[in-house]
Amino acid sequence: MRSRLIGAVLIVALTSLLPATATAQWLKYPTPGIPRLPDGKPNLSAPAPRTADGKPDLSGIWNGAGPMYRFNIAQDLEPQDIQPWAEALFLQRVRESRKDSPLAKCMPVSLPYHQFFNMTRLVQTPNLMVILHESPNSPHRMVFTDGRDLPKDPNPTYLGYSVGKWEDDTLVVTTTGFNDKGWLDSAGHPVTESLRVTERYRRRDFGHMDFDITIDDPKVFNKPFTIKTQRLLQADTELLEDVCENELSRARFTVDTSIKVSPAIIATYAGVYELAPGREIVITATNDLLYVRGLNEPKLPLIPTSNTQFMSTATPAGFEFVKDGQGKVTHLIVRGNVAEQKAVRKSP
């Protein structure tokens, strides 16, 4: 069996500190018990399996709950929904290219991050659900469904303590007992020991699951919020072992925070840029920070590498603002994994 190894990262400012996506294992070994279509493909619309007691059987390997939220769990929130100290710490961590992330130290990030990242295996038994994550250092969780209560005075941990109960065909999992060392997402929203996470799992049919997660940490957010997503069964595959060795090279980790761009210059870049008819990029400015929408970028500020060049902190994308002889911004060049793209400025 192959494993994924997260190698040493020498310049944190140029990396997202995320493991690379790897191909699945045992590609030609069909998962037992999967209903098949005439062509042999999994029939994901078949009825959901049930256990001997009539409950839906959630067992299986499921895809991550959504890529954007693993970078920024507060993707859909407004500024007033976040405590000022927490937002300031989050932006500081982004500016420092997440050099102190639990990922950089080969430690678990948080329960929400692991749910939104890579694949997850659910193993359901009558009194216990085991959750295995294909995430850094392959963390696992135990969800007790035997009727016990949450511990009253738990020893705080990265992934907390979980109990579950059934509400009709939905498994509701409540988790508390977190430490304050984790990050809610890879970009750096903080966790406190007051965090309470509620997950809801409902298997609609064989291959589709409704998954909701509610984040309630009154020391970080001014109100609880819920993210509703769907997860797809991943048939005929297995999880990869995931090993992190970043901590072996921490002495060589460097972050260049010397490049500063004034808010006045940042403001000149805000506007709408057209890649092609019907395809627009929206650049917004907040003080000395730039944000981009329209290129599958999470709601994270860009990091300056010069007065006119910026980089994403989540993807390989780079952005260069081009000016004419009078100093007016005329277009934007986007560089990344794909060919260089030019976006003409439409409006300030």
C-alpha cells in the first residue's frame, strides 16, 4: 500500500501547507456490497442500506464536504459576525502565511477542517461510529451512540469528544471538549475551549448524503452558524495513509513579511475585470488587503510580492496588475496551473 508523505516546506510564504492530492488505491478492486448498473458502475441512486435495527447505514467512504470552507470556515459570514480579536488574529495568520499552523507542526487542525478536506470513511456499529479522515497524520474519531452523555470535565483535545443520537433517519453528532491549539480552518480562524460542533448526517440514497455542520463558539463568533453541504459516496477505493514530516524542517521555515503595499495603492486595484464575455473577476479592497472573487478562490486576502503582484494563499494562482503610461490600471494577468490569462478592467 502506498502512503502520502508531506515533505518539508522551505518557504512558507510560497505554499499553502496542504498535502498534495494523491490518486486512490486498489482502483480495480470493486467495493463489496455496492449495487451496480448494467455497465458495472455504482448505482448511487439505489436505496440507502439499513442496519438490522432499521437505521440507515452510513458506512462507506465519502468525499470531503467542500473545498472552500477548509480554507475559510467563515466564508459566508459578515464582518460583524466575528469577534474583532478573532478576525485580527485570523488576518495576522494569513499575513504570516500560516507559519504557526498546526499543519506546519504536523498536528491536527480541527474537526471542521478534516470534514471539509479529503475523503472520510464512516464505520457504523450498533453503539459506535468510527470516523477515519484522509488528512494529515490520518486522524480518527469515535462517536459513541450508546446513550452516554458528553463528559462533564474532559481533558481538552484537538478533535474533542463526540456522542450521537438518531432523529428519525438523521444521525446528530455533538462534539465538545476542544483545546485552544487547533485552527478551525487552514487559514487560521481560532478555536477556544468553548467550541461546540453539531453535525447532521442523512443518507438520502445509496450514494448521496446531506451533511450539515453547526459551529458554535461564542468567544470567536457572535452567533452560531451552519454550513449545509452534500457528500458523495466514493466507491471502489480506499483511504491513503497520510504522514507529515514538516516539523523536521521547521528551523528552515521562513516568512517574508517585508513587502507592504499602501492602502492608497491597494484601492486603485479594486474593480471588475473581464476574462471573457460572461466571465468576470471582482477585486475588492479592505485597507491594505485585496480579495478576489470569480476564480474559485476562497474568501482570503491575497499576499503582496511587489507593489503590483500578489499571490493566493490557497491556490497556485498569482495576480499582476498592469498600468498604462498614465499609471491607470488597464488589466489583470492571472498566472497559475493553467496558461496565463488576461482580464481587462471594466470598471473601477
